[in-house]
Amino acid sequence: MIQFSKLRLSGFKSFVDACELLIEPGMTGVVGPNGCGKSNLIEALRWVMGETSARQMRGGEMDDVIFGGTASRPARNLAEVQVVLDNAAGTAPAAYARDEIEVVRRIERGQGSSYRVNGREVRARDVALLFADSATGARASGLVSQGRVGALINAKPAERRTLLEEAAGISGLYSRRHEAELRLKNAEANLERLDDVIATLDEQWKGLQKQARQAARYRTLSEQIRAVEAQLLYVSWLEALALVEAARAALKGADRVVDDATAAAARAAAASAEAAAGLPELRRAEAEAQSNWQRLLLEREQLEAEAGRLAETRRDLEARLAQVAGDLQREHARAADGDQAQARLAEERDLIQAAAGDESAGRAAAAQAVDEAAGRVAGLERDLSQAMEEVAAADAERAASLRRRQEAETRRDRLRERLAAVEAQKSQASGEAVDRSELTGAEMDLESAQEYLEESRAAAEDCDRRRVGAQAARESARDAQQAASAARSRLKAEADALKAVLAQGGSAEFPPVLDQVAAATGFEPALAAALGDDLAAALDPAAPLHWVALPPLDKAPALPEGATPLARHVTAPPALSRRLAQIGVVADAAAGEALRPLLAAGQRLVTRGGDLLRWDGYTARAGAPSPMAVRLAQRNRLRELEARLEDAELGVEEAEARLLAATQAMEEAAEGERAARDAVKRAEAETAKARDVHARLASRFAAFESRMAALEEQAAAARADLEEAEGEVLEAREALAAFPVADDGKDKINALRTELAEHRSALVEARSGLDGLERAAAERARRLDAIAAELASWGRRVETARAHVQELEDRRETVMAEIERLSSLPDTFARRRAELLDRVEAADGARRAAGDALAAAEAAQAEADRAMRAAEAALATAREDRIRREAAVAGADQQCRAVAGRIAERLDLTPEQLREVAGLVEDQRPDLDDLQRRLDRLSRERDAMGPVNLRAEQEAAELGERIAGMQAEKDDLVQAIARLRAGIAELNREGRERLLASFEQVDKQFRDLFVRLFGGGRAHLALTESDDPLEAGLEIMASPPGKRLQILSLLSGGEQALTALALIFAVFLINPAPICVLDEVDAPLDDANVDRFCTLVEGIAATTRTRFLIVTHHRMTMARMDRLYGVTMAERGVSQLVSVDLAQAEAFRDAGVPA
């Protein structure tokens, strides 16, 4: 058999680092504390063998098997488990014929799992079959995980049957049977679909046969229509030729009229030109007179404007003269101010220069005084420094003692203050103590708030349920409203379509009488057969075809007995009363034939099916519905639709009302839900507030107790420190009292300091005097520079002002001369104005005379123009008539060409060839209207056939071939289904045989193992619940030593565990697997039972070569192992694997090899 040799893990659950577990012959133990990852090894083995349930892996999804990270390790994105199989015996399938087989399962987060066998990617099913053929797998009985023994004890008999199936080795058989059943189910579904398709195609083939017959009829009608259309086009061609000849004759007459009108228009144009010849000279003379008069008027206006400008100029000059006078006065004042400023500055400059003459002597005396005072200060500072050094040496030691005393006193005072502060804090803390009752009240408030929150949440959930119900009701109402609207839309669309179709059948100007006729339902064919195309005539007398309302006949012949007047079933205008009164309705055509001889002239009989029998022998059998019958049926259908449309409108209104009510109810429910949610929010806020209050009070209470304890400790420490400080102060005082008093040196230092201060003041005063003299000299220099600059500036201003005065004097003289010149001009303007007025009057008289002469000439010319226009209008009329004649000729030619084009388009012939095709002799010319009616009738008959599939014959043949092919596929499917059913029956037969054989073997092994594990007693297995072994359950009957025979559930806990283990090993021994995993199965056993259990496992391992992997906490089980692997978790969340070979260790011990 194939042997498991290695298990490698990487990133699987807690085994983040790559590790390897050797699965060697004998028993391999796995030990370690709870929660360290031992079971992860077992789950890794099951996972690599194809486990697909995340729940079996103790996870919510399969990605949970990937290491999820810890506080110190990041999460991984993939996990991989590899198991190495030893195939040295060559028992593996041929596809895996190698000495060593590596099976790897790898999962990447969010990507799913992949499997590889010897590096080649395979399916999960391939891996499962590989292990199933080796009597193992992810769910094999040899993998006894935690709780498996208990599950077997508590399982129902039918659930225990899986043990027998595994022992019989029919797990793969079940998989194959399930696969065959799926294939059978799919084949039967395919057969059912194929039957449906064949039935559908057969119906289509029958329909195509009918369409082929319609296509033949369609071709016959098309040939007849082509012949009639050829005759109609030939007659239209002859009429078009006649129109061309008539239009050309009319064009010749129009040409003669145009020639006469052209001559008359030429004569009128000559007279108009003669009258217009003298106009240009008269217009030129009138224009010159008018221009002269306008020029003189313009000169007069210019003269007036010039006089106005002269007056304005004089006013401006006078204003400028006044401004110049003001500017002169201002410039004189500026010149005077400049002279005064220059005099003042010169006087100040002289004073400063005089004061600067005596400053040198004063500055030298002040400098000498500063030097003397500085020398005295330096001598006194040296004496003071020497005296201070002498006193400092004597005071240094005394100061140190004093400093120590002060420090001790300061520390004592600080400790006293500290103690007092601690006592004050204790008093204050005692006053701020939290009352225990407040904390209890806060706890009660918190509980009340939490109860209110729960009630609010329950109310909110109830409101949410009501809202969901209201929303569902609204959705239902909306669906109903949409359905009603859709039904109304369908009815309206059909009614609109019928209205459009009915509107296309008649003339808008002369509506047919059909629009005012209504036949009872079912009588439309009878009415259409009775009246036919006469229903297309109008009631308007102006229409080419119309009905006239006539009074009833005085002696109208009666219909034969047995015929009912059609008028009883038809509502029609009075104009049809005579016609309808002479039409009878009979049951069928045979009854009509019997009554035909009794008909009077003009009478006819019809059937509801559309048969027509006339008095003169004319007979029309019922066939396809005629256009009139269809139109009548459409009108009846329209009336029915209009009635249903009203009901649909009411239904839509009711549905909309229900939708509105449901919407309002949903909005109310939503509003209630919002209010409930708001209440929940308020309750949550109140709860949070109460929780905060409680937490704050609890925190304050705990802080108070902690603070009081800390203050007590601080007070005790402060008292101890204070006692120590009191002793230090006493010692410092005693040391300070031993020093003598030294005041003589201090008196000398004080005297020197006083004298030094006096001399330093004198030095400061001398230096201040010297600095003042230097500052005054610098200020006088700066002022002299400023005075020089100001004098230069004022000099420039005075010169500028005097130059400006001269300029203003010149300007004043110029303005006064101009004013004097303008004063003499008004008299000159008066003389020129008088002369210009006389010339304007003379030019106006000449202008009027020239205008009168021009008006008389223009009147004569206008009369000549009117005569010319009349002649030209007559010519234009003649030309337009000729153009119309030409257009008529062109239109006739175009009509000829159009008819020829239609002939070529419709029949692909020339007009000359058309007569032979139409079958007409040379002089034969059928009536055009008769041909058109015949063509319309044939076209209506063809149109009444509706859409025709001209490819129906070809499609029917193709569809027949397709049906034949599908029938062959159906036969193949039936045979395949039979084979699958036979195969499933064979699998069931084989499974029963192997299951029964396995039961006998398992029962025998179970009896033996039970005795070995219990040290006596008896037990057996029984098939229950069904006669079919494949459906039967497995019951365990056991009798431990000294007890009666009973079912497993009645035994004690330890007995149940041993019995279940006996059954598990019995099944295992029937078809030993290469590996057996036992995960803490010895936990419920005592020491004696554990010893027997280990002995049994050792025996099985020795006889079957099965390799055992045992997870245990029991010391006796550990001692019996051949090797041990320890699983540790030195790092939180990360498992590690260590190993100990006990057999080798014992060999070392026996050989005396030191550890």
C-alpha cells in the first residue's frame, strides 16, 4: 500500500513558519499544552486530502486556514500543506507511477485552493479519488478527530452505516454512482428538452407547409396583378402621349400672343423715352437754384454763428484779463516774502557764527576737569577693593555657618508648611467625600436607563416590522397600479391603432358611409358581402360617389319566408334603408339556394359567414374576409375597446388610490419608525449619560479613597522629616554663636564707599558738561548748513516770481489789445447780414420757378410711363401664359417619362414592348377606371393574405432535415439512458454484495476487539431499519464482563468509548489504511483501559504496517510511543514543532551513551 512519510506545513493556521512532521513506521505521538496547535496538524492532513468544509476546519470560511497574524507577526496571504507518499510498492494508479508522490494544496487569500500532484495541477476530485482508492481521505474512518468517538456513540444507526461503507471500500463506488445518477438526470433532462424542441419544430413544420400553399396562391395573384398593371400602364402611356400633343398646340398659340404684345410694349417704351429726354436739363436747373438758395442760407447761419463766437471770445478775454491781474498780485506777494525770509536767515547765520567763536576755550577746561575727577575715582576704588578683601576673608566662614543655619530653618519651615498643607488637603478631601448613597442612586438610574433603552429598541424593531409590512403592501399596490396602467396602455394602444387604420381607409373631405354603419357582432361578413365596395361611397352629394336618401318604396317586394332582413342587425343612415330592406339573412348557403328562386329583382341573400346569392344568379362564396368586413369588425372592436378602456381607467384610478393609501401608510410607518429610532437615540443618550454619571461617581469614590490613603502616607513622612530638620537648625545655631563680631572693617568700607560715590558723581557731572558742549557745537554746524540751503532755495523762488511777473505783464497787454480789436467788429457784421438777406430772397424766387417747370415735365413723363407699364404688363401676361404652356408641355413630357419609368421599373419593358405584354390589339383601349378597379381588387385580395413567407418551401425542407437529425439524437439519448440505468443497477448490486461481506468481516473483528479491550464479555453488530443493506442502519449490541447484552447508548461513558474504539478499529482492520490518526481518543479512559488501548494499537501497527499519528495528553500513552513531537507556542499565536525519538533514546540509554 501507499505509505505516508512526511507532512509539511507553511502558513497554515498557527504554523506560520515552515515545519515538517515525519510520519514513520509505528506510533508517532503529538503532545503539547491545550491551545498550542496540536489539532491544527490533524486538520492540515485532512485539508491536504481534500476537505472542503470550512466548518470542519473550525472556521467561518476557507480563508481562515491562512495565518491571520499576531501582535508581532503580520498576516499571511497564502497557506500550503504538502504530504509525501511512499509508493515503493507501486500500488498507486498508473497516472502517479513514481516511487514518491507529492500532494500539495495551496490556498491564496480571496483566490481559492489549487492542488498539485508531483508538480502537475489537478482537480480536487482527482486528489480525493487518489486517497479514496488507498482507503483513506479527508472523511475516512481512520482519521479519528476530537469528538469522533462521542459522535459515533450518539449517532443514529443509519449514520453509522458509513463505517461499513468505508470498510467495504465502496466510498469511491458511491462517488461513481452519484456521478452516474447526475449524468442520468442530465440525460433525462436533455431528452425532455429534446422532446419539447421536436414538438415545437413539428408545429413549425406544419405551419411552414401551410405557408407554402399561401406562397403559391400569392404568386398566382402576383402574375394576374402584373398583367392588369401592364394594361393599366399602357393605357396611361397612350393618354400621356395625347396630353403632350395638346400641350404643344396650345404653346404655339401662346407664342403668337407674345409677339403681338412685344411690339406694343416697344412703342410705349419709345414714347416714354422721348418724354424723359427733357427732364435732366430741367432737373439740373432746379438743382442749381436749390443749391444756390441752400448755400446762401448756410452763409447766413455761419454769419450768425461767427457773431456769437465773437461775443463769446470777448467774454473769455475779459475773464483772462481778470485772472492775469490776480496772478500778478500773487507773484508780487511771493517776491516780497522771499526777500523777508532771506534777511531773517542772514541775521540768524551771523548770530550762530558769533557764538561759535568762544567754544574752544570752554571745551578744553571741561576736558581737564573730567580727567582730574577720573583719577580721584580710580584711587578710591583701589582702596575699597583692598578693604573688602580683608573683610571677606573674615566673613567667609561666618557666612557659611549662617547659610547652613538658614538652609536648616528654611527646610524646617518648608516641612511645616508641607505638613500643614497635607493636613489641609485631608480636611478638604474629607469635605469632598463622595456619599455612597449617590453612587447607589447612580447605579439604579443606570439600570432604569438600560431598561428604557431595551424597551425603546423593542418598540423600534416593532415599528420596523410594521414599516416593512407597509412597504410590502405599497410594493403590491404599486405592482397592481402598474399592471392596471399597463392594461390601460395596451387597450389604448390597440384602440389608437384601430383608429389610425380606420382613418386611413377614407377621405377626409368625403368620409365613407361605412363610418356611420354599425353591424351587430358576427354580422360584419354578411354586411360586407351585401354592400361590398358600395360602403366606400359618401353621403355628401358633392362627392363623385355618394348615396342619396330616398323614401321607402310604396310597393316594395317582400323577402322570401325564412329570410330575415339585414336591416334588423345593422344600424345605418336612411340613405341605405332601401338597399338594406331588400337584403335577407339566411342560416347557410344551402338555405339561400333554396330561397333564391323566390327573390324579386334587386333582392339578395347573405349568410353570416359572408356568402352572397343575388336574384340574377350571381353568387359569391365566403372566403377570406373582405376589406369591408375587416373594417366593420375593426369598428366593432374599437367600440368594445372604448368601453373596456373606460373600465380600465376606473381600475387605474382605484389602483392609484390604493397606491396612494399604501404610500401614506408606509410614510406613516416610516415616520413611526423614525420616531422610534429617535426614542432609541434619546434612550441611548440617557443611558450613556447615566453611565457617565455612574462612572464619574465611581471614579470619584475610588479617587477619594486613594487620595486619603496617599495623604496619610505624606503626613507621616512630613512629620519624620520635620523632626530631623529641627535637630539640624539647633546644631547650626550653636555653631554660629561661636564666631566673634567684626564691625571695624565694615565701617572703613562704608566710609570709602561714601567718598567714592561722591567723586563718581563729580566725574559724571564733568563728563555731562563736556558732552553738552560737544552737542551744542554739532547742532550749530548742522543749523548753519540748513540756513545756507534755505537761503539758496529762497533766492531761486524770488527769481522765479520776478520772471513770472514779467510774463504776466506781457500777457495782460496782449489780451487788452485783442479786446480793443474785437470792439470794432459788430458794425461790419451788421452790413454783411443785410446784404446776405437780399441775396437769399432773390435765390428763393429762382428756386420756385425752376421747381414748377420740372413738375410739369415730370407729369408728362409719368403718363408715358403708365402707358409703357400697361404694355409691359400685357407682354408679361402673354409671356407667363407661354411659360405655363411650356410648363404644360414639360409636364406632359415628364408624365410620359414618368409612365415610361414606371413601365421600366414595374415590368422592365419599353412602352413599345408593353402592348404585346398587355395582350391588347392596336385599336383596343380598355377603360382606365375599370382597369384600376380590377387592379385594386386583385391587390386587396393579395394584401388580405397578409405577410407571406416566400421561402416557406425551402424552410420546410430544412426544418424536416433538422427534425430528422434531432430524432436520431433522441434515439441515442434513449440508449444512453438505458446504459446509465443498467450501470447504476450494477453499482447498487456490487455495493450490496461488498457491504454485506464487509458487515460479516467487521462484525467478526468487532467481536474479537471488544473482548481484547474489555478483557472479556461479548458484543456484535446488527443491521436495522431496512431490508436493503444500502439503506439499513448499524446498531451496536454489547455486554461488558458481568453485564447483560444491551445497546450502546445504555452503557457507561468509559464503556461507550471503548466499544466505539473497538468498532472503529474493526472497520479499520477490514481495509487497513496507510495512516491512522487518533486525536485524544484516550481522554475518557482510565489507566488500565489506556494500557489495553495502547497494546491494541501496537498490535495493529505491527500486523497492518499502518502508521499511527496519536495526539494525547496521557502519560502512559506518551510512554508507549515510538517517537514524540512536541507542539509549543513560545511566541503567542505561533506554533512550533520539536521532536524526540523515544526508541533511539532508549537505545542510547541501554548502550550507556550520555545524553
